[in-house]
Amino acid sequence: MHGESKLKSPGEKLISIKLTYWDRIDDIQILGDFFIHPEESLALLENSIKGMSAGASEAEFAETIRLTADRNSISMIGISPESVAKAIRMAMS
Amino acid sequence: MTLWRIMQLEEHNAYANMAIDEAILESVRDARSNPTIRFYRWNPCAVSIGRFQSMNDEVNVSRCTSEGVTCVRRITGGGAVYHDYDGELTYSIIGKEVLFPKSIWESYRVICGRIIKGLGKIGINAEFSPINDITVNGRKISGNAQTRREGVLLQHGTILYRTDVARMFSLLNVSKEKISDKMIKSAEDRVTSVYSLSKVSFQELYEAIMAAMTEYREFEMGELSPIEASRASELVRTYSSNSWNFSR
């Protein structure tokens, strides 16, 4: 299945999620006008979500993103693990 | 005191403008060039999108194509921008990270502070609107985007001079979510421009921003080095490729 969502949380930038999933998330794109340093590390965040259960909670997605960002010294500006997680759940609702 | 290179106002197409910024970044990284501030315009008019945006989602590509407007993806994040030849001034500032605050937020504030000071010189009372905008009475007059790589900071930004707002929004696709928390009726209400606030010429705007960016800095006027020019020519191939511009 294909899912899309857009989320603009107060004080943050626009996040757009495009994903394909069945019981697990097969593919995901995190799009938007946010900033991530280094820029190449967005792929690490996307890859960390791939393979997760489509039934994972918002908190579980947020924790995965937070851990990936911490382990790889990724700076997220105008975007947060919580808002990405929320947008991911919205894309599958 | 750090010696800066100032590159006077030039005009290039979108691919060359982005390629030159990146070539300078590499040259500064390799200590072959001094930290640099450059000013430029876009000829032909262009749309640039942020590193993480989708070209087809953000831009009316068919309309751009039919009107001869070039579309390019930046290496920096941020949003889609319409670069009108007559309607805006673009700058870039490129230097080792140690020349700027370590905090990304603070470095935006400091660099944008120079733009705000420049606007003040022509009678416009602007303010920094985190994360990366400059506004006048809540309406955007300047957008800015920064990257840091291998110890070098690059920030480029635009100052809206005389914006054809209708054309801007005919070329950009602005989602309702984007303006949902701005307390405004439409995307058009988000922006303002120098000329609508202060009837100065483009040259006067340029000189005011130039003065603010160079204040208290030791600098010399300079041009692209042969190595930078050669590298920029290579990078133009990337910036003009569909594999880059439509990668997302």
C-alpha cells in the first residue's frame, strides 16, 4: 500500500512523508523544507524506518529516529523525531 | 583579522550560480581561497528548491519550462524560492566554521543580522524570524539556507526587491499545510519586498547590503580563481542533470 501525509507542526518546517508498506514499511521518503546536517544523513534516517512494523507506535518511530540521529551526530533543524513519527503514522491512517 | 574576498554582483544561470557556490566552498575548505561573500542574480529567472524537497511537488515544472524558468535543486535545505532577475538580490557567504557561531541557530541570527542592518540603512525595519527568515511586520522579505560540510559554512539567501508575487505563486506549488500556522489567508500574504516598503533602486539595495556585509571586516574585491572556475564548470553538469534535480 502507498501512503502520504503532510504535517506542519507549530514552530517547525513542513514535513511530507511518502511511503509504501504492507505489514512492514518497505520504502519511505521524508521530504520538506527542513534542514538536516549533514544533508547526506537523511538517507540514514529513512533507512532506519524501513523494515519497521507498520503497526509500530508513534513513540517507537520517534525513538528509532532519535537513536539514529544521536548515533550519527545528525542535526535536525525545523524537524523533530516526534513530528516525523507523527507524519509517518498519519501516512498510514 | 581575517581577510575576506568580496565578489561583486554578477549574473549567471541557476546551474552556474549553485555550482559557483559549491566550488568556492571546496576551495575555502582546501585553504586555497579566503572566506568569500558574493552577490548574484539569476539570468534567466529560476526556481530553486531545498535539498529535501520534491521538484514535482513544489514546482509547476511544466509552467516553468514553458516560460523559460530554470529549475534547480540546492545543496542546502529549506524551501522553494522563485528567483526573479529584477525581483531579488541573492548573496552567499562561505567561510570556515570557526568564523561563525558554532550553533546553527545562532549563526543564522548573526548572518541574517547583517542583512537586517543593511535593510535598516534603506529605512526598512526588519527582524530575524527563526529559523531562517527575515520578516517585516510578519511578512517574509528574505529567506536563507545554510549547510556545513567538512568544516566550512555556506549560507545563501535572497532579499526580495520587487517581487512579482502572482508570478511567483504561479510557478510554485504552495500547500495549505505550509501556511496553516501563519495566521494568514493566503501564501501571497506571507511575503513583502523592498520596493513596496522603500522606493530605493536595486543598486541602492545592493550597496546597503554590501556595506552591512563588509562592515568591520577586512576585505578585498576578488574574482573566481581559475581552479574555482574550472570546478564550477564541472559542477554545472551535476546541477543541470535530471538525476540531481529530480532525485526526490
